Amino acid sequence: MFKPPRNSLLLKSVVIGLLAILMLIPLRMVEGSIAERASRRAEAIASVQASFAGPQTVGLPFVVWPYVEQWSEETFDAANRVRPSTGPSSSPSHLERCFCSICCAR
């Protein structure tokens, strides 16, 4: 009868290879669990962001100050005479002026 040698290097290599392949099965299962938990984490973050944190706007304090703008200017007529004139800047006499450049972009 044929008796295989007990200390055969080939046999030991095959057994170690089979054990390594068998150990890949639980490794893939763990990697699958990690990927699933990462996707659930991303879903949870997106859900919380959608429910609590909408687009944020910054509201700055600003001052609305009604005023009438008037001016004086001198015009010359055809005979080179000075004609002073004054008047409001526009037809509505009170304009609103905002002293904040961000909120007054109308």
C-alpha cells in the first residue's frame, strides 16, 4: 500500500491555501456589513440634514432712513446769464435709503 509522507511540503501548502480561501468567506461578510453600515450612516445624515438644516440666510440689521434729496445748480441760458435752480431728486419726495449694501440690492 501507498502511504503519503507525513511531512510533505506540498500537502502542507495545499492545506494552508485551503484555509486561506476559507478565511476569505467571513472577511467578505464583514466587508459587506461595513459597507451596509456606511450607507445607512449616509442615509441618516441626509435625513437629519433635510429635516433640520435648510438653507441658511444671514439677516443683518439695517436702517431705513426716509429723506428728501435736494440740490442747487447753476445753469446758463443763451445770453450767458446764470439761472439758479433747486429741486427734489425724483418725483416721490421721500426715498428710502438703506445703509447696508447686502440687504439693499433692490
